[in-house]
Amino acid sequence: MAERAVAAGNAGSAGRAGSASRAGRIRRPEGPGKVAIAGLGLLLPGGVLILWQMLSHYGMISAMLFPAPYTIAQSFITLASSGELWINLRVSALRTLSGFLLGGGLGLLLGIVVGLFRRSEKLLDPSLQMIRMIPSLAVVPLFILWFGIGEESKVLLIAKSAFFPLYIHTFMGIRGTDNKLFEVARVLGFSRRQQILRLVLPAAVPNIMLGVRLSLGLAWLGLVVAELIASTSGIGYMMSDARQFADTPVVFVGIIVFAAAGLLTDTMVRLVERRLLRWQDSYQG
Amino acid sequence: MGEALLSIRQLNKRFDTAGGQVQALEDVELEVEEGEFITVIGPSGCGKSTLLRIIAGLDTGYTGSVTLEGKAIGGPGIDKGFIFQEHRLFPWLTVEKNIASDLPLGRPDIRQRVDELIELVKLGGFETAYPRELSGGMAQRVAIARALLRSPKVLLLDEPFGALDAFTRAHMQTVLLDIWRRNRTTMIFVTHDIDEAVFLGNRVVILEPRPGKIRKIVPIDLPYPRKKTTTSFQELRLKVLNYFEKVDELELKDGAGI
Ligand SMILES: Nc1ncnc2c1ncn2[C@@H]1O[C@H](COP(=O)(O)OP(=O)(O)OP(=O)(O)O)[C@@H](O)[C@H]1O
Ligand SMILES: [Mg+2]
């Protein structure tokens, strides 16, 4: 009887402790607010910007090589209001997206196949690793010969860059599945299909999401390479065109647009990642 | 007595390792009736886990026969529930989805059974919590519910409460006995805690190590619910402990530690 009471009390307090810790994870009780934390990240670039503007203002750095932030902003407004910026950004974003979807999608698919089946690993992995070792820049001349300087060569170059992170991380995620959970799947009578859908793939999601982020980063990188080398449109073209006329502010605008676009896509992926990995128990800082 | 639910005859299991051969189990004979609660006790490395894993179909390559309802164990499956020492829940699934696992929670009959089991293991209010939000005892209760949903013919538990503190452990013992009283699921429960073995089991199987052998099977003829403080409980506990100490002496003579 007494034991019962202890047991019940135990369950009750366990319940309270559980829900309290759950709430604690969502809302931090003390410490600086979200805005203050976000502001922390702006401190450094903000300071640099102010210093830069001041140095330019007093003519202490070359206006040709380091145009003042104010000049860059003006150039940004000109490009934005003429529509030139948006047209080029649209072209670049479209290239990145299609290259990422093609390369990343293929990387995910092959990563799954090679991860799941040892035979396909033996068949495909050595060749893929060989291709991985070829620098992207080295295949550019070949791509241009084959496909001209049209969209295909650029999208393919981006796809090659985006392929490998997703391929490798998907593969690693699948191979990293905990053997102990495999035993559970066997005891629960999972079919081979269920083992893949309900164990292997969910277990690989953290790695796959990391692969997505790295692939996206490399896709933007591939875009810049493609557009700087041979192109008649896009942000990269806008930059190399400006370089020829020594229009340094436009080059800076291009850099800033690339940085912003990269950050934006990465943030979007991270939001998806957070949602997908709500279950993960790891250090949040 | 009719045909036993589970019968183990002349079971021998040897592991071939780099360091030589290990006789994990030798000539194990055990008959388990339907609805029985068997506890298995013995020092570390005496083959308790190996015995359970063979019954579960997880380990193969033994000699002798192991039959469930007269049929040889083919491989792992839902008729043999298994609770590991760690809860082994799927970390990405909530409590209720872990219990359902591969079964569709959307089906009304499964939904209802899952809800009943959550009630049975006293986890109401935690249906949508993730494993990381649970205490060790709660997670282990989810694992038990997950096994029970499949209505196993026998539930195999390998030191399921070994990692829990004394209070939680005592609580889990009453929860498990409650489940057993209601469902009459046949249980084989491995532990290295003598109190736990005597408190739970109809019979206590005492294993001795190197090679893993049954030393003695002690029937515990005490009515449930048992109280650990009664003299009859203490007498039986001492009886089991006695065999245990003989096992210890045996080990010391061989110059091997636990
Ligand atoms: N996979 C394996 N390969 C080789 N030897 C093994 C393997 N599994 C178990 N053994 C050996 O078999 C013997 C019995 O192991 P088992 O895990 O069944 O012991 P146990 O009674 O469960 O011990 P514990 O109480 O520590 O869990 C041990 O000597 C162990 O070294
Ligand atoms: Mg063990």
C-alpha cells in the first residue's frame, strides 16, 4: 500500500519534471533576449563599416580600390532601380537552383543507393571518388567545348559542385545507423522496406541536412566560377563586366549580393533542419 | 502439466573469438509454462544475455533445441518481445509513434490499443514527448508498451531496470507486476539483483559462469503482491543467495573474478 503511494508520487513528480524541462527548452528563463543576441552578430561588421567610411572620408584609403560604403550603397540603389540587378540576380538564382537540384538530387539518390547496398558501393563509389578529385575549374574548358557557353555548361558545373557533399553525407548517414536500433527493427519484425523507410532514412536525416547545406554553399561557389569565366548575364557577369571598366563599387555590390543570397538560402535550410531535427538532443550553446 | 510454452533442451552455445573459444552456455534445460514469470540471475558473463538472445532469435549457431509452442525459433519476430537494458527507442519518434513504430497510428483499433498501453504503463500526458524528454524509467516503460502492443507470446527482459535508481526500480517492478497480473504475458526476466529476482519471479533460475550452466532453479511460492520485509521473503532470498555464494566460491577457486 505504502509502496503504491510512493510509486504514484514518483510518477507524478516525474511528469512535472518532464513537462518543466520541455518548457525550458523552448523558452529560456533568464539571459539576454533574442534581439540582443542577434545584435551581437552585427557588432563586428557594423564597426568595420563605420571605420571604413571614416577612413574613406578622410582620404586615407584609395577610393578606386576601396570605394566608401556610401558610394557602394549609391551604386546598389542605381542598379536596383534600373532593374539590372534583379534581372541578373534572377538569372543567377535560377542557375544555382537548377544546378543544385540536379547535382544535389543525384547526390542524394546515389548516396542512398550506395549506402544501402554494398554491391552498388563496389560498383559506383570508386568512379565517383575519382570524379570528385577532378577540380571543377579543370573541366570548364571541356564543358564549354561540349555545350558552348550556354546555360548547360554552367548548370552542369554547379551540379558537379553540389553533387559530392550530399552524396558523401547521405552515404555516411546511412552507414552510421546504430546497429542496436537495427536489432530493435528485427525484434519488431520490420520488413526490409520498413527498415529502410522507418530506420535507415530517418537516422540519416541529420547528415543529409548537413549535406544539403554544404551542397548549397558549393552551388553558389560553382555559380560564381561559371559566371566569371564565360557568361553574358548574371551577377557574376555583372561583376566581371564592371571590373573591365574599373567600376569597383559594382564589384562590391556583387559580392554583397552573393553573400546575402548565400546567407538567405542557408538560413532557409537551417529552419527546415530545425523543424526536422526537433527530436535531437544536443548542445544548444 | 500440459505442453510447455517454451522449452529449451540440451542448449549449448559457443563463441569463437580471436582469443579462443568461449563456452557461453552448456547443457541448459528449461521449460517455461504459459503465464509464468521466470527470473534469471547470475554473475556477469555467465550467459544470461546469450540465453535471452537465443530465445529471441537474435543469436544463432547453437546446438540443442529451443521451441516456442512446439516450433523451433526461426528468427526474431513480434511473438518474442525483447526489452534491452537501454530503452532503444527511435529518437526521432514521439512516445506514441515509438509504441506504434511500423503500425499505422491512424487506424482506430491501433490508436485505441496504444492509448490503453500508455494508460497501462502510466505515461498519460507524454504521448507526444520525444525520448530525450523522458527519464530512464519512463523511456523503459515506453519500450515495454512497444513490445506489448505486438501481444508477444513471451516477453524477454534483459536487465531492463539495471540502469535505474533504487526508487524508480522499485516503482518499475510494481508496474511490471501489474502488467503481468492483467495481461498474463509470459515473462523471462534477467537481472543480477537477488531482491529483484525473488520479488518478481515464480521461479528463479540461477546460472553459474564459465561455462554458463543452470546451477539451480528455486521456486518462489509467495503470493503476490510480495513484501520484501517479510520473513518468508527473506528466507527465500537467503536461499537464493546461498546458491549464489556457492557460485562465487566456485569462481574464486578457478581464479576468475566476476
Ligand atoms: N558476440 C560475442 N562474441 C564473443 N563472445 C561473446 C559474445 N557475446 C557474449 N560473449 C561471451 O559469452 C559469455 C556470456 O556473455 P553474456 O553477454 O551472455 O553474459 P551476461 O550473463 O549477459 O553478462 P552481463 O551480466 O555482464 O550482461 C561471456 O563470456 C562473453 O564474453
Ligand atoms: Mg548481459
